[in-house]
Amino acid sequence: MKINKLSIAVVFLSGSMFYAQETKQDTIIKEKKIDGVVIQGSSNKKTEAAVLGEQKKAVIQKQAVSAEEISRKGISNVEQGLTKVTGITTVEGRGLFVRGLEERYNYLLINGLGSPSNNPFQKIIALKQFPTDVVGKLNIYKTFNSNLYGDFAGATFDIETLTIDKPFTKVEFSVGVNTLSTFRNNFKVAEGADGMNGYLGLNSQDRRLPSEIRNSRPDNYKFTPSESLNSFKNSWNVDNVKSMPNTSIGFTTAQKVKMGETGNLGILFSLNQATKFEYKDGANNQFRAQGQNSPIENMNFLNRKQYNYETESSVLLGLGYKNRGTNINLNAIYLQNVNNIIEDNFGYKDQRVQNIKDGFFRTNQLDISRFLDLQLTASQKINDRNQLKAGASYVINNYSQPDRKIIEGNRSNPLTGELLSEGSVLMNYGGNNLIRQYLDVDSRFYGSAFAEYQLSLGEKGDRKEYPLQITLGYNGFTDFRKTSYRFIFGRPESAFKNDPFIVDVDKPQAIFDESIRKGDLFYQEGSDISQFYSSFYQIINGGYANVNFKPDDSWDILLGARYENDMTLIRYSEPSADKKINLEKNNDFFLPSLAVKKALNNKNNLRFSFSKTITRPILIETMPITYINPDNVNIVGNPEIKNSENYNIDLKWEYFPTSKEMFAVNLFAKRIDNAIERSLVPSGNATGSTITFYNAKKADLFGIELEGILNLNRISESLNNFTLGANATIMHSNVERSQKQLVMEEPDWFATTGEKLRKRGLQGAAPYTINADLKYELKNRNNLSHTFSFVYNVSGSKIYATGGAGTDNYYEKPFSQFDFVYQGQLTKNWNLKFAVLNILDSKYKILLGDKNYLPVNFEQGNNTLTDYYRGISFNFTVGYTF
């Protein structure tokens, strides 16, 4: 049996259309064409070869990761799958970067329908929550076409849920250990979070805002002793447990039922549940410039220990009806993520250097998101020249941080000055020593829809396709959200009866309850009545037209035009204001696009594309709130931030020496007007820092993408089963700052000295990314395959946040990841996966740059903003298919 050596990761066949499909004759004319320009939704092709074939034929630069590739690489979630594509990397907790551009420049579709983020801190759903058992194919569009939403600069991802080719039932179980996090004693979780309620995410009910104030406006409500004891269902206590191995279990079944003579009904059901323990230990520092005659010094010098206990749940129910030219699909997708976080910080903040050895504060936090997406899509081939398709979705989408508890104290004995026993803290009531925060970002309504008509003109002759296709369509969405952010403080009944006391920080609830009974402590709401509530309304309507002209089998020209109306209303109040501000933004965008593919011969393609697009901000970037953190590094949204307007150009050459090899070079450039950037600057008060967001005047980017797939039998026949895939993106960016950024970044004395800020690149843009994949594949005498893959990726140092008032920028340093994955089919029914992830165990770190405008005086000479190790993970998965 001939072994197919091409299975090299679609993941790495990046750049665009690296379709290394075997060609039987050396003529362009005999190549089989794929019907339609943009291939999505209804395709059942899930093998790597079929996906490569689609990519080779498509006129726009589209890459894909097939179900086969997902399985071979041991990929467990969508995020892992996408990081195997040229120019795509994942960054700790901040989603996917494409061509070095931050996550805000991406957009997500699910079966062609718009999808909101289930987290206000991210542009799109955290794709690690989306299990790959339900994925038929991942489509990545890196050049724009007018049927895509205008929110495009990095990439648009389209997740096609699994289509049913044949009935099957599959059960899969996975277990994993991490050298840093697993079997750790005294792993801290909120009381009861590791029980069944925490496993299912039901513990959030006990953390809701107390009923006394839940449905009313803030009015400094003071809780009675009885209410203070009974209305808060969640405890300040923390359990110390042994962290167990990470586990996941999945069940997927797909069945087919014949409907009439030619039709069939497919039924798909998938249920997945996973738990994960993660421990991080590292620096959590901040720096502050004091003025022209003072050095830059630490504002915070902290060691952070973070304990994460995370559970993820997903359910997919799909119905699909097919009958000749008719396709109807109904999908219900539910995603839930629950992350219980305990974060302890040791050291000083707010420049209270005297607390360097004994300062302490803890955050007890629950992040929970629930996402339900109901979809109906349909397509109808009326005849050979006319096709229709349409779809609609309704999404229920809620995110909350209920009862985020903050406790602060000191770890030294006031009489002796010596450190207290481990776990003991000296504290008193009042100030910010006891705070409960309640953040809710709830969807009032989200709906998405599309409709498209395609007409084919001209005569085929002996060709597979008509020479002219005209497409008219609409897509849009409506997103209404409300935000509530409230605070409850623990107050002393009397300033004269507020002596310090020592408490076990893991078990303080009994002492707090006793203080309430004695009248020494009470709870009182301290929310700003004007700012606790805000609303966000956005309606996007887009119409588009495409003309796809194919004068002969070597040319494919796609001309598109899109009109998009963006109506946004943000209702909020300034601090202590009596009335709400209605900030209205109504923008019309005309977004042209052009994509040209020229097949020079059967082995060479040349591609060109140009487009204008926009970028909308992440919700937190435009939310009118100040998100409070106990380390006094607060996030402040900017409701006046503008959409970016982007001009994109790509020129790509592809070479396919054989049906299983390819090489490609892609030149690209972008002009981004009003580019959105993150800044980390001193707060307006005497202490603290602020993460906020500004528009730059413009940013220019240009770069090159290189990719290749090589069968190593070119070197030696003994290497016949080895395939090497590699890709790299190299990019340069330059920013012209806006006036607001100049005010924020320039030190005060520049006005008198005439000094100028140094040039810099775009915040979040990496100068390079590298992915590589070495695969060995064999098949035994029963034709059962075994693959061994080594995978490596890294991205260059990039600006995490711009600095200000004399500091350099903050740089996210390169993080190298090296993985080993084995995938084996033991029998017709049993399969195994084994993976070793993050073998190098590199340290993740963000540093203050060394080109400051002032001298520095760091604690211990350390310019680290944050750092930590992730540990090495070993994952074992066994699956059985009926």
C-alpha cells in the first residue's frame, strides 16, 4: 500500500492557497474547478488532500485546517489548530495574533454567521473553549472579500461544524499532568469550588449580588447585621487541596436517516467536559516616572502566586437535511467556561517600600461565561446557473465576575517586627482591606443573518465552470449589551474600635462573622450611582456584490464592493454626573476589494489582492468603566475611540514542484489609519497605573511570508516517511502618534528642551513569527497509521503596551514552544494520542524597555513587569469509535 506522505499540516501550508493536490496532467485546462469562489459551510470535505485542493483553487487567500489534520496533530481545541498556520501565534490570555497583529484585528464566524465575544476583554470567543470534536474544518481568510464583514485586518476565522459523511459514535477520554501544577499540595480554590457545583459552574449562583440591592440603583445601602451574615452566600474562606491531573471527556455521535428516495437527515450530538489546574508564580511589578530630576522607580514590587481551577463545557446539537440541491442545517452550540482564581501578591505597592517583606493582598475571583448560539442555514441550487443561500442566528451571551473578593493586610508582627506564621495576616477593617466587586456584562440581544444569490453567465463549453459569476448578498448583526459594575465594602462600625487583629487568611470567615455579631463590622455598598450602569448598542448592516470573471482556465479575477453601515450608541455617565451621556456613532463605509489569481502553469500560481477594511475595538477598549484591580493597575475604557480604517495589499507566488510539496512567498503591506493601541501610563492620582486605549494617527506595516513543505526523500530514500513543513513571517511597522498619544507619552520637560520621542512600531506587532513541523508517518500491514510530529513556534519581541511620562514601552519577549505529538490508530476502533507540550519550558515575560528618557532605579535591578513559567505538560488520550 502506498503511503501518503503529504499529511503535513494544513496547519503549516499557510500563507494562502498552498493546495498541493496531485495533478494527473500537466495542463491547466484539465484541472477540476471548485464551484463557487468562497468555499464554506456546506462542504463535507474533511481530509487534508481535499482541503488543500480547495485552497489551491480559491481565488482569495484562504487557508484551512481539516478534521484529519486536527486528529493527526493531537489538536484538542480550535485555538491550537489555528496556531499551526503561517503568521498565527497565540499569546498568553490574549487570543490569536495574525501577522503580528493583536487579536482586535480578527473576526470570528461560525458556519458563516457572525459571532460575538463571550468575554469583554477579548475580541472573539476564546477559541480554546471550542473542542475540535465538533469541527469539520477551520477556514482562515487572510485577504478580504466583500462577503466577509468589514472588520478585517489580521484574519477572519470561520469554524465549520462537523458534517455527517457516515454514521459513527465516538467516546474519548484524556488525562494530563503538568510539571508545575499537578499534584501540588495546598493548591488554593474558593471554598466548595472543587465540588460538583463548581465543576458544573453552579457555584456562581451563590456569588450573585445580594437580593437587597440586586434590582435597585446604588444608594450607599448599609446592610444590617442579619443581612451581612445571611445575604452573602459565598464565603471568604479558601480550601487547600491537592491539584489533580487535568481531565477531559467527550462523546460524539452522528447518525443518518434516509428521507424519501433521494434525501437524508443527519443528526449530530456532541458533549464535552474538561477540567484544568494551573499554577503560576512570578513577578507582578509596576514602574513610575517621577519627573525630570528623578529616576524611574518601582511603584509595585510584588511576587504573584496564582491558582486557576478551570472547567469548560460544550454541547453541540446539529440537524442537517440534504436532498439533491437542497441543504438545510440547524445547529445549537453551547459553551461555558468557569475559572476559579485565587491570586496572592507578596511585597509592596504604591511605593510603600517598607512593606517589601510583609505586604500582602489576595483576590478571590470567579470568571464565568455562558454562550448559546442557535443557527439556521440553508442553500438551494435552483438550477445550474442560479443558487441561493441564507442563514440566521440568535445568541444568548453573558459574562460575569460575581463577588470578586479582595482582602489586604500585613504579614509581620507589630510588636516584634518578625513575620507571622505562614497563612497569618494582620489587618483591620476599613479602607480597601475588604472589597466585594460585581461585574456583569449581559447580552440583551444578539442576532446575525446573511442572504446571498449567485448567478452564473456565459457558456461553459468544455470547461467545468461558467466564465462569469455575479453574487449579491447581505450580512449583518445586532448587538445590545448592558454592563453593571458594583462595589460593597467591609466597614468598621467605629474608627475608635478598629484595632488590628491577626487572621488565618485561608479561614477568615468565622472572625468576620463574629465581628459583625459584635457590631465591629458591617457591609455597605460604595458604587458610584452615576457610573455603575452603562449600555452598548451596535447595529451593523452590510450589502455586497462580487463579480468573478474567468476569461480562461488560467485567470481568476474577483472584484468586490461592500457597503457597511455601523450604528453605535454608548450610554454612560461621567463620575458624579446627574444625566447619562448618549454617545452616538453612525458611520458609512465603502469597502472595495480585488483578488486576482494567474496560473502561470500547472506548478506556479501568482496572486494579487487589494482591499479596504475597518477594525472595531474590543468591548473593554470602548466600555465607559474603570475596571479596578487590587494592585492599583486599572483598566479604563475609552468610549470615544474610533474604528481603524485599513488598506491591505498582498502579492503572492506559489510553486508546487510535486503534488505533495510546495513553496510560497507572500509580500504584504498595510496602512492602518486610527490604529488602536494599548497604553500603560501613570494614573492621574499619586499612585497607581492605568491601562487605557488610544487611536494612533496611522500605522504602516509591510512584510514577507515564507512557507514550504518538503518531503525528505529528496535527501535520501531512507527518509521517505518524513515530511518537513516550515513557515515564517517577517514584518516591519512604524507608527505616527496622534496628538492625544503625544500628550500622554511625552515627558513634561520636552516642551522646554525640544526633545522628541523616538520612533516605534505598532503596539502588538511582532517583527517575526516562525512555525515548523517535522512529521514521521508510517502504516502497518493492516493499513493503520501512526504519526509522530515535532512542532515548534515562536514570535518576536513586541510592544505589549506603550509607555508614558518618560518610560520606554513595555515589551512582550519571545516565547518558544516546542511540542511532541503522537497519534496512533491501534485497531479499527481504538486510537491513542500522546503529547508533550512546552518541552523547553520557556519563561513568559514582559519587560520595561531599556530606552527610557530618564535614569532608572529598579528594585534589585529588575525591569520585569510580569513573568512566570507554565511547566511541561504530558497529555494522554484514548478514544473508541463504534
